[in-house]
Amino acid sequence: MNLPLTRNNTHALKVVRLRFEVECLEKLNLPEFSGSMFRGVFGNQLRKLSCMTRQRECTACPLKSTCPYSLIFETPSADHQRSKQFHNPPRPYVMEEAASSRLDLGKGDHFSFGMVLFGYAISQIPLIILAWEQALVSGLRRSQTPCQLRAVYAEGEPNPVYLPGQTIQNMPSTQFVHSDFDWINLKRITLQFVTPLRLLKQGKRIPLDDITAELLLMALARRYQLLTDTHQPGCLTVDFGLIKQEATKLAIETDMKWRDQQRYSRRQDRLIPIGGFVGTLTLTGNLAPFGELLEAGQWIHVGKEATFGLGRYTLRNAE
């Protein structure tokens, strides 16, 4: 059986998922969608820590090819024809929004949020943790509510990666996208979207009734290929023709609803709508060609605004 993903070495994309445990030092009202807020405060602090020239823009900076901020937040295109077609290469991280049973938090309450790191960003974990520690103390939201980083955990690691007042003793082990399912025999799989799925075609939102297995899997395959081209070059080749051919044979069922949400753009000084569909999407048919791709999606997310945390899903056996 031909597979649409070819490993060009023994490893798939390397990933690390971090969870940050935080205590509120004063009352804090979390936004309904927190991914954009966390990305903004993190980026500001990372730039303060990384920038040596203090130039207002990174474009003409002579150190941009080695600056952690530039490489993480203003990632250059990979030296590959596929990547050069895109003006905005995928960043080496994904935000995963706050986990809390409520949005109105009091002094002493705790919440957590996450980041998934790829490629170069994995080597910068100590700097990333320091940036978060300082950003949280400086405060969240316009009220600049101070918070305290209490611990950092890495998925798959039994002990904290970091505790306040300690240096990072053991860097978390990088993980690889791996199989949790018997994809050869599995015929039904459900994707539970916990953050909105936004699929666009020619800049326009695709209505729920028009979402097909082909559209979803091609979007996921493009993101997976671009991430590997940019952050782990040479490890993966996707046969998009085969993806399209096999995806058209799959049946799709959706039980999803539209969720309105917005993010504030500091550059544009306005609210930008980033709503999407949440709920379940079930694929039925020969899933063997798509096993690694679907499992990778649980780490890399799918669709527009994935870096902010949108398009996050978990997989479950639907048989």
C-alpha cells in the first residue's frame, strides 16, 4: 500500500508540549479566548530579553538571523521552493489556551495554559520559560494583573521541568508524532475540536456543509509539510496527489456549531473575528494512509490561526 507521507529519516517531527501552572496575585478576568492574549504578552517579553540592537523593526536588523525573538516570532522562510510560495511561514510554536473552570479568578486562584514547541524553539526552552516568568509578573490584560509562574511541566515527563527559584536541571525529552491507533484496521475516527476550526478557501470561510475530508486533510497535510520544511528540513515528504485521491473516498459526518470569538490586533488596533466550528467530525473509510497525519494534527493544530491555538482537536476511536 502506498502511503502519502514518506519519512526521509528515522524520525518524524520533534515536538515538546509544555504546561505552565500559574497563580493569580490579584483578581483576574480571563478572556473567553486567551490564546491571542498569551501570545502577545509572551512575544513582548521575549523581544525585551532577546533584542540587542533595540531597533524598532526587525526587518533590517543585522542580528535577525541569530536572534531568538526573530527566529521564533518572525520566522524566515525555509530554503525550499514550497516554503518560498508562502509569505508567512509557520512559527515553531502553538499556543494552547488557558484551562480553567471559570474566567473570573480571584487572588490565589490557579490556572494553566500550554505551548507546543517545534524545531529551534525546543532549544530555547530556558529562555522561553524566563520570558513567561517575567511576563506573568508584569501582568496580564490591560489591567496588568500580576501572576506568578508556579511550575512548568512537559508532556510525558513525571517531574516538573521548572520550579520557581530553580534552574532547569533536565531539559524535557523531545517527542515524536507516534501511533496510538491500529490504523490498518480502524475504519472510523472522530476528531473532537476543542478550539474553533477555521478553514478558508481563497480568503473566504468555508461553510460547515462544504467541509469535506479532502479539504480538511489537505489543509492538515500542507501545514505538516510546511512545519517540517521550516523547522526540521528533510524529514518528511507529503504526496499531496495521493492525499487528495484517498481523501475523496472517505465519508464525513459533522456535529459542530459555530463559535464567535475575536482577538485584538495591536498592529491594526482593532478586533479581528476569528470564530470557527467546534464539536465533532467523524471520518469513515480506509484511514491507513492518514494515521500519522491525523495524529500529528493533535500537536500542530489545523486551519487558520493555528499558532494562536485554534484548530486543536483530540482523536477517539468511533467504532
